Amino acid sequence: MKLDWSRLDSVRARAHAGLTKLPGKAGELARKANEALGRPLADQSELADRRAFDARGDVQTPVTASAIPSQQEAAPVIVYHMDKTRRDATKLTEILDGAGIPYKVSNIQEDPAAQMAVRRDSNGHRLPLVFIAGEAIGGRTELTNMLTSGELKKKVFGA
């Protein structure tokens, strides 16, 4: 049985419209819960963006010897932060520097689209946030745990 995404998305969009109209503390709590759960209820345009993104990710490409990354190639590592979390982002970059992992730092303060995308993909984590190969890893605690377990180097270098 194939799921009818358009129908489900229309129900989710209507629920989101109702959620945005809820007054008072109940509405505030419901909106916070929606955010914490990864925004399962969203407006129609955001849901359409998600479907388009998922459709691009489903494309299967044949794996050839040149497509397999070498041991030295690192997965892209990006640290997202905003102005008020800059100091905490420095702690994350120190951890990555100590592990010898190349990374990029991105301040998303002035980019509402990037903020929405990071919030959507963050799995409830707060900024500053580390993404490895497009997957949200978390903040300092999660990064430190991955480093001590050896999982960080495996994720970045595939070893």
C-alpha cells in the first residue's frame, strides 16, 4: 500500500493553520511541542519543500570505484551558530581542531531560510549545532561523546 503524501500533507497543513490560531498558553505550548518534535505540522509550502527535498534524495546513483571516497576525504562538517551563540561555537571548533577534522563555520543570524532549514533538520537540538554530511549531530555534549567513542572520525572519514 502506497501512502498518499498529498492527502497527508493537506491534513498536516490544516492542523498547522489551526495550531497557529490557538490562543494563550495552550497555543504557545502546542507550538513549542510542534517545534520540539521537528515541525510535523507545517504550512503547505514547507511541506512541499520537504517532499521536493526527499524526492531529490531518493535518486539512486551507481557506485563506481571513483565514487567511493578515499580514506583521506572528509565528509563536510559545518558548525551553525547565531551571534548570541558565537562563544559556544568556538568551543565546538576547538573540539574539531583537536581531532584534526576540517570544518566550516556558518553564522545564520541574517539568513531566515537557513535558520528554518537548520531548525527543521536539527532533531530538537539548539544552536550552535554541528552537521556532518547533512546530518545533525548536536552540540558540545554530543560532539564530545562521539569523539571519545571514536564515532566522530568514523562519520567524518568513513574509517
